[in-house]
Amino acid sequence: MVNAAVKINNAAAHAMGKVKNVTSNTSHHFDSEKSLVLITGGTGFVATWVINQFLTSGYRVRTTVRTPAKGDKVMKTHAKFEQHLEHAVVDDITKVGAFDDAVKGVDGVVHTASPCGPIGEDNERDLLRPAIEGTRSVLRSVAENAPQVEKVVITSSFAAILDPKQGLHAGHTYSEKDWSPITYDEAKTGDAVTGYLASKTFAEKAAHEFVEEHQPNFTIAAICPPMIYGPLAHTISIESLNTSSADIWRFLDGSLSEKGIPDTSFPVFVDVRDVAQAHLKAYEKDTKKNERYLVACGTYSYADVASALRKAFPERAHKIPDPKSAKPSEHYEVDNSKSRAELGLRYIPLEQCVADAGRSLIQVEETSFFYYTLMFTNMRGLNLSSRPLNCLGHHQLRWWYCIGTASSSFSAFSRIRLDEFPNSTQTHVQSTNPHHFTSFSHHNGNSRIRQTSSRKRISLQQEAKKKMTTKAPPSALEPYLRLPPETSLILLTSTLGCSVNWLTARFIGSALQNFGSLSTTGLEGQQSDDGEKQDVAVLVVSWMRDLKFWQDEVRRVAGIDISKPLYAKRFGFVDCFNTTPTASLQETQSRISTAISRLSQEENPQSSPKILLILDQPDLLLATHHPTLTSQDLSTFLLNLRSIPQIHSTYLSLSADLPLIAAASPETSSSFASPLETESSAFIVTQAHASRVLFSVRELETGAAKDVSGVLRITKGGDYFAVGGDETDDEDGGDGEGGEIKEAELLYLLQRDGGLKVFQRGE
């Protein structure tokens, strides 16, 4: 079995976006002599990275959570470290003795738990007391129940240093020597932001006062970060982002596109990965005195954020406000020399920090976790009347969503389908009310909803069923549509913003066009051993799209109606989309085997058709079965399917390859890839090694164009090089039943009427 840490050969790397290697990071050396560290507040944005930092450094970690369910969430986030991670439930950190059991047996403590933002209605009840009493509680428990602990690291904040009354305080430089002068009475009666800032100040002061008063065996180190940006390392939805991540997201989702650049209220930032490293370095620092560290990269402005995001995500530039719209302002500076000198921090610059954060947030938007949360949890549905549905996935993916009402049982729901067009999408929302049909339009990120009558719906359906003519494949693509060598794996991938559905449909159409006669287009005619012509059948197994979608797509791209009886014995479909998403691999394989038997003619094996197996996004299983299903498990599952005797060759369709690979690649990002990202990346690369040909759909590097939808790269896969290619040269370059693959980079255009053009650059 291929190890999760693999390298792509040069050709595969070119197809995947020139990523040279991917390391799964699935194994780490754990020093048996390294200590067990308690890290409180384990589900938080910062805490997740701190936990990872300690685990990857060989420590064993115990973390606290408020509920058992959140404990399960933490364990899933750090699934690869499950043997070295445990959790304890502390439902109220302000209670006396709340941490007594949690601290027993630990050698050190990192206290990150605190109120997470200025959301309280009563500052003293919701912000001040939880922060202060929570800090006192954990220190008291350590002093009384864990005399072996010598170091406690506390997550404080730049808020404990800043004087908010001075505003941007131009000309002043803050350092660890500064303390916020805000009083407790001011904090109680001020607004929520004042209460939150003050809670950090009084919580840190309470820690220093506790140590001075009780003289415990341990010393404390306070980490004081400002605005913390950076990638997410834990499972979350867009709706529940932490404050700083939401701050970045509003630049990417178009919220600020018309408002312009907002004023920068807190012009100091740091990357969350540097914050996590600071906690580790402070914990490991051998010192007998209490310490305080201002952990900040430096100053910035929202104009800098906009510039960095526009550079990293040019396809979203129209949503990101123009940096030139920012008002110039002067502000304070910070002195981070102590953290650099004593902790050895080398800060991640803003451009990388913001770009990594943006990639992470876009992946959250695209992730199937949110899709399955909508589908299968008791969650309130989206209110389409007051909140137009944003396209959670890029429009070409044709996501289906279950939109529930306020009822947790989803007694009423609508199903949404995104139909692919080159520059805009038309989404049809099927209401549970049979007399209404809702049409949801999405044009360049702007959404609107309108409702039409059932008569309009009928007219739309009739228009879609205009007389069809079979469409021959584009000549530039035709050589690559021929039947590949037996047992071959053909990999079809894309990046965000693109889709391989049209290409998959073209493969289906080419196979079925060959029915009954030989053809010079599409698949070359095959002959059985006795010289009789042998037909080709197609079996589609889809985890992301239903049968109706593929019927429409093949009709649109290839001009073939696969719902007709003519194709009943030559086309099969296994619906893994509308079935329970957590069905076992064994159950799924059994359903696929049954479908294969229907297509095969068991009574006369020699006349049985060659079956092309098309697997549409089985990588979704990594999300629905996370963390029990690994990339190796899924690769084995696919290998078992490919080994079924009736299967001639397999086409594997995957989406969003580059972001997943980049997230887990040390050469392209210093961020910690989540377990799901790592497994998805390893799966994609493993399949690239096993494939004979890679068809990779990408966006134009120069941005959108009127007469070009994107780029189609065709490269040799790992299996081609493993077997040394074929000696017989096919001058057409298609590798059909023998022949050398000619690598190519083609352009394609998807037209509104379903027309498809594929051509060379310059044509």
C-alpha cells in the first residue's frame, strides 16, 4: 500500500499545479520522557493550534472542553494524535475546584480558556467574572493538586497592554511594560468591546496577583497577542467563525465590495501559528521568574489586508474593496524585541498570513462538512425570503442542498440544484408547494430570488427538451476519448472555480455513441477474441450528483438522452448521493457489483460489454466517514472496484485538487493541514500515481475571458511511467488500446446552448 507521504512525478506535478511533494505528517516522534501538558479551552481558534504545536513537538496533551460533544470534536480535529491526546469536561471554569481533576498528573499547564468575544449583555457577568475567576480557578487547582507543575503559560492579550482611551496614539510604542489603565467600574458600565478588553487585563492581573500572594511552585508566562489572523485548524462553519477570521472573510465574501476599506481600529497583528509557537517556547523556557511577552509581528492596515487578498485570490478581486479607498492614518507601533530575543520567534509576514487564512476560509466555504450539517443535523434551515442563499460551493460543482424550515425535523424542505454555465448559474429550487417554482439566480457572486408559477416551470422544462442531435466530440479532444488500455485508471481533477463534469459527460457520450457501429470519433471499435464486435457499457457511481443531473449533462454536452430504453442495457447508475452518506464501503461495493451484473451478460461472457466505471467524487467519503476512513482505506476500496473482472477501465473524478494538495505541502504553505485536508491530499496524490492519464481542468492564469472557460491539461500519470508507456505509437496521440500519450494543454469553452469547443492556444 502506498504510504500517505508520497511524491508526485514531474508530469503529475505539472497537472496538479506544480506541487512537487506532499507530506501527510501522519507520524511524529513522541518522547516518552516529555511531559503531559494540560491545555484549557481546547475547541478555540488559538487553542487548536497550541494543542497541535505541543503534540507535534512530542508532548502528550490533555485538554478541557465544556461538553462531551466538544471533546469528540477535539479528538476528531487531532485524530492522528489520538494516542497522545485526551480531554476532560469542565462545564464551568469559574467554579471553585473546576480544574482539580483535570490538573492531576500533568507536568505543565497552558491556560487559553476565556470568554471568546465582546458578545455579553452584562459585562461583569458575561466577560469579567468568567475571565478572572477562570484564571484564578485553574491556578488554585494547580497549586493545590499538582505540586509537580513548574510552569503555567497564560493566554493574555494585547488588550491588557493597550490604552483604549488614547485611540491610535500616534507616536507611541507599546511593549510588555505597558498596562491598560482601564478600571473595573469602567469595564462594568462600558460597552461590550470595553468589557472584553478589560476582561483580558484583569484576568492577567489576577494571575500575577495569585502568584505573588500564594508563592506556588510554579511561575507564569503571559502571552499577549494582538489581532490574531491565520488559517483555521479546526472544523467550523462560516456562520461560527471567530472574530478575527470573520474579519478576513468579510473581504472575501463581498460584504465590503461597495462599502470600501473600513478604518483599522486595532492596527497590530500576529499569525496564529506564531502565537502557538510562543506558548510552546515560553513553556520550555527555563526561568525562575514570571514573564510577559508581547507577541506581535507588527502593524498593518485593512488596505494591506485587501492588497494581500487581491494578490492571492485574483478571481475574487471584484469582491475585495480597492485598497486605494482606504483613508490614510497614523497609529501606534509595537516593540516585539523581547519575544524575538527570548523566544526566538521569526514572525510570519502579513501577506502570507492573510493568504493562508483566505485559503482556509474558502475551503470552509467549499467543505462538504457544511453540506452534511445542513442535510443531516437538527439545524434551522436557511431563510430564503430574508437571506438569499450564497453559493457555498463554486457554481460548477452543482451542489444539492437540503434547505429546511425552522423545524428540526425538516418536515418541509427545498432541493437546490446548480446548473453549469460558463459565466453565470441558474439554480432551480424545487419547493414543497407544488404550485410554486422558485428560480434562484447567481451571477458573478450576486444573488437574487424570484418565484414563478407552475406554468413557467413547464415552459422551462419544455425548452430544455428541444429536439436534440448527437454531438460529435471536438476534434482536438477526440483522440483522448478512445478506450484506454485494460485496467487503466483515468484521473479527472479540477481546481476551485472549475468543473470536470462536462468532461465526464463527454466520456459517457463518446462511449454510448459507439453503440451499434464503429466510429472514428469517440471510442475506437473493439473486437472480442472471436472477431465479433464488442460493445461498451458505462456505469456511473456518484457521491455528489444524482441520475437526473447526469441525464441532463450528457444530453447537453453530447446530445444523447441516456434515459431512453435504447441505452437501458448500456448505461447503469449507482446513486450514492441520495442514500445514507455513512453507508459502509462494503455496502457500497455490494451495490456496485449488483449494477455491474445487470450490465453484464452472464449467459454469454464473450458478448458481454466492456464496462467503463466512472466514479464521481468518492473523496467525499473522507468527509462523511472522517476520521475512521483514511486515504489508504479509500484507495483500497477503489482498487477492489477496479479489480472486478467485468471492469475494463476506470475514470475517477475529483474536485478542488490544488487547494487540498497545497494545504498539506510544506513547500507551498507553512500552515498545519487539518486531518481531513491531509487525508484528501494523500488520496489525490496516490490516485495520480496509480493513473495512466490525468485530465486536469484549471482556470486561466490571466483571469476570466469571454471566449475561454478554462484550461484542460492532459499529462501522463504515474502508472504510465511505471510500465514504461507503450511501444506502439499512436500518431493521433490518444493512447486508445495502445499508443503513446501526447501531453497537451488545451483551451475549452462551454457555451450556453451546451456546445463545447476544445482548441489549441492561438486557434
